[in-house]
Amino acid sequence: MKKTVSLKENHLFRRLYRKGKTVADSRIALYARHNGGKGNRLGLTVSTKVGCAVVRNRVRRRLREIYRLHEGLLGEGLDLVLVARVRAAHSSYRQLERSFLSLADKLGLWKQGVGKP
């Protein structure tokens, strides 16, 4: 299993928002950009609009787990930011997973020779 590094610095988020490709649906938005390295970096953003701390942390845990289960199928050298929308708080795990998979497919983030799961 690969180890994904967390994106934590503000300038990395801003650069990804400015220069990366983006797709979104009603539950999450996905920003992606090649980072020139071998490993992937993941950032999660959950606004206070989504809900109280308990709800935000639940959404964050779900998104992190969805990414972890599918990271082996993603290409290498990517910076990714998942932005939870308000509707993510009221979505089930399966709905969030379907949203992530469809957005990753739209951006073409899968490894060569690996189809959509």
C-alpha cells in the first residue's frame, strides 16, 4: 500500500486551486494537478458551513477512507484536494464514494491500463 502525504501548507492549496483541473458535483469538488514527484499528496477541506465539528470530522474520515481504498488505482505524482460541500454532511458513505469515483474518472486520474472500479 502506498503512503500518501497530507497537503497542509496554504500556498500548496492556493497553487492547486489556481493551476489545477477541477470537477465538482453536489457533494464534493475535486482539484487535481501533477506535482512532478512520485508520491501523491492529499488535502481535505470541510467548511464550517457543512456542520458542527462532529459532522465535519465524520465527512473528513469518510473522504479519507474512500481515498485510501482507491489510492492504488490512481496514477502517481498527483496533488489532490477534496472539498466537501454542504450536501456531503447528509450523504451516505456509498453516495460519497460514487461521487469521488465519477469525479476521478472525469479527470482521468486512473493508472494506465486500469479501468474505472
